[in-house]
Amino acid sequence: MTLRMTLRVALLGAAVCAAAVAGACANVTEPPGGPPDVKSPVVLKITPDSGVIATRIKEVVVQFDEVISETPRGAQNLAELVFISPKSGNVEVDWSRSKLSIKPSKGWRANTVYSVIINPGILDLRNNPVDSTISTVFSTGGPIPNTRLTGAAFDWAAGKHAPRALVEALFVDSTRKDTTFYQTLADSSGRFELRYLPAGPYLLRTVLDRNNNRGLEPLEPWDTTRVVVTQSARADLYAFVHDTVGLRISDLTLLDSGRTVKITFDKPYAPGPAMSTDRIRVLRPDSSALTVLRIVTPLERAREDSAKAAARADSAARAGRDTTAAGRLRADSIARRRTADSLAARDRAQREERRLAALRGGRPAPPRDTTPPPKFERPLVYTELFVLMQQPLPDSTRIRVLVRDLSSLSGTVRSPTREIVTPRPPRAPAPAPAPAPVRRDTLQPR
């Protein structure tokens, strides 16, 4: 082997070794061997500690008892789990194996009380999660007030609580030119809590932050209200899309053999008293009106359909009840089977609980949140209306539906209209052809 070839092989081997070493250093993976690790990471220390008044601070350092993953659960990066309140630019998180260094991009303000919250989602290298919230509060000058602002965020259009909704409190002070935003995320039930706010008036806002950029984008639902924080305060928020475009009818559907017109709007209409029949006009091509009997909401329609279905089921049960000895025996057999299935389901649940307890290594299970969800206090809103007609709509006719003075949730009033062509009547089946007559002269004698 020549000297040049020997040098080339040696250089190639050195490059491969260097790449392998670099790859091993850059990628932190689960160490091989040993007993399975089922313990979650534990916070050893947070600097500065909670309650400290630190006039000079560079960053908040969270030290864990083991190496944590750079990829959290339920977020694209670690910075998405961290909230610094009040807001001072974007959150910057520096990962260093078992340590996180946190700071705002615009630095810490003087004479300000800060809350740093890390939401659940941190994992170790074996994907054991930290299921609780990590938090600390400190001041860069001045005392820390013991105040609390609580409430719940709801998605008004969906009629339910808004998990992980963004909640902001803007301090309203005409003597100050700067704006101080306190931020947090609602929990899985929509509840939120902002603590250690300076006493005073606030503009409270919630945003259903669909793109997770911690800001309000066009067509994202939001809501605001004003509160005054002294010692404690509470407010609920009902987010919906605010726009200046009125409602439009997106679809018309015929139900109940043409006796009901289902109107579907492109967004919810504002709640209010029962709509009178003169608010909706159903017109023929010559502009003559068809008679409207009633207008019902989806909730009223569902209640009526449920009552009818229950009455039919009860009638069928009474008619089909078998009181013979064989029928009673069959009913007893079905009851025994249901009892056995219930006992088997309970046994499976107990086995699963024992399995999870063994994985936890004797540690107690995390406490279950038995708090009932927040109560939805506003009336429900809908995107549909059902118009019950006195007579079925005529076949093969262009019908125009007009809804007068309908308000959106934003308060924009409009009278939307839409046309529909009713279907043709079903064709009657053609009569079967008569059998061909048999000619007598073609019959052959036997």
C-alpha cells in the first residue's frame, strides 16, 4: 500500500470517528441497561426563590434532578410551556441538560412583580412527565401584593368551557404611558388565575389562541370585560368572533316531507326572546307568502324529537312485553348477563389500577381533579333555525326565504335571504306490461 493511500485511509477513519463522537455528544438519548425508570423529574431548586426581592436578575434558573428532554409534551418547544407575567417580549428558554434558564427578550423591568409559570409538559429522557405546574414569583423592587384575579373562559359559540385559552389583564392607568400585560393560560376546564397583580383597574381579555402565538389574530374568538382588583376579583369571559359582517344563510334544507325548512347560518345569531312568525317570510316566485306556523331553535327541536322517540319506545315496549314463563326467563337471563358484564368491567379497572401502581414504584397516584367544571351562565347560541309550515311546500317550485332583522353576536343587524328549488314529486312506478295474448290457431293438438 502506498504512502498516499495509507494517509487517505487514516484521514477517513479519523473523520468517521469524529462524526460518531460529535453525534454521540449532540444527541442526548436514554442510557442503556438498568432497571426501568418510571419516576418523573423533580425540581431541586429555582433561582431566584419564590418571594425574593431581587433588584438585579439576569435569568430564572430551574434545576431538575435528572436530564430533561428538549422536546416537551403538547408543545413544539420548551418556550411554549413558559409564561412570564407581566409580558416583556418573547420568552427565551435555554436548555442545559438538567437545567432551564428563562428570561424575557426585552429584559426584566424595574420595580415589577413577576410570575414565572411552567405549564405541565416537561419530560425526562424516558418520557416520564411533570404533570404539575412549576411556578415562582419575585420582585425587582417593592413589595409583592397578595392579590388574586380568578374566573373562567368559555367558547360562547360552542357552548362550553375553553381549555388552554389565553387570558390577559391590561393595567389601565391614564397617568402611565406604558402598557403592562399580565398573561396566563386557562387550565383544561377553562379556569384561570392571575396572582400578585398591583391593585387597580384592569381590562381583562381572553383569546382562543388557535395558532399559539400568544396574541389576537383576525377571526380568533375573544372577549373583554373590566375589573377592579383590590384584594381579590372574579370575572368570566365568553369568547366569540367579532366582525362587522352580518349573518348570511349558508344552506336551506327541507325536512318532514316539505313541512319544515331548516335554515343554517354561517355563524351564530344573537340570543333573545322567541322569534315571531312575521320575522321569517317564505315566498313563492310571485312573492306571495306561505303561512309559517312556528319557529323553533335546535334545542327546542331536540327536546320535541326526544319526547316523541321516548313515547314511541314506551309504546313499543308495552306492546312487545312478553309475560309468559319463557319471556320472564329470557328477561332474567338478560339481567344476569348485564350484571356479569358490569362485574367484569370493574375487575378490568382494578387490574389496570394495580398495573399503574406497579409502574409508579409504590408512589401515590396523582390526585384527581374532582372539581366540577365552571358553570356556563349565558344563553346558548345556535347557527340553525327550524321553520314549521302550515302546509308542505309545493313541488318543483323556487322558494325564497327571508329572515328579517337578524343580529349577530357582534351586534351587526342584517336581513339575509336565500332561494331553494323544491324537488320534483317522485314518479309513480310504471305498470307492468300485460302478458301477450296467446293465439288459438298456434295451439297444437296433443
